[in-house]
Amino acid sequence: MSEQSFDEEKFTGEIRKFLKKVGITSQIEMENAARAALAAGTLDTSQPLQAVMVLEVPALGLRHKVEHQLALE
């Protein structure tokens, strides 16, 4: 059986593009949701928000979860 290879530099670049897209779009979505919740009076700014991000790459059998508390004050 022959070992397959791939262009690691290209793959790393693709990962970085994906993460940049995730970061930018996620930030925009969180800011919009926070503004909407604040306007609706449903956001308690004295309490941090629990943020959870799950990264899945099914073809690799990868599921990675990151959790973080977002302080509002």
C-alpha cells in the first residue's frame, strides 16, 4: 500500500482562511445577538455569557469543543 501525501503548506493556508472566516463571522453574529438581546431587555450584563464553539471535520473524525466565559462589564 502506498502512502498518500498532501501539500501541508497549502492545507495550513486553507485552515487559516477557514479560521479567519469563522472568527469574523462569529464575532459579527455574537455582537448582533448581544445588541438585540440588550434592546429586548433580555440580557443581564452583570453575568458573563457562556460561549461554546464546536469544530467538526467528519472526514477526520474530529470534534473539538472550546468553551469560554464572555464578560460584559
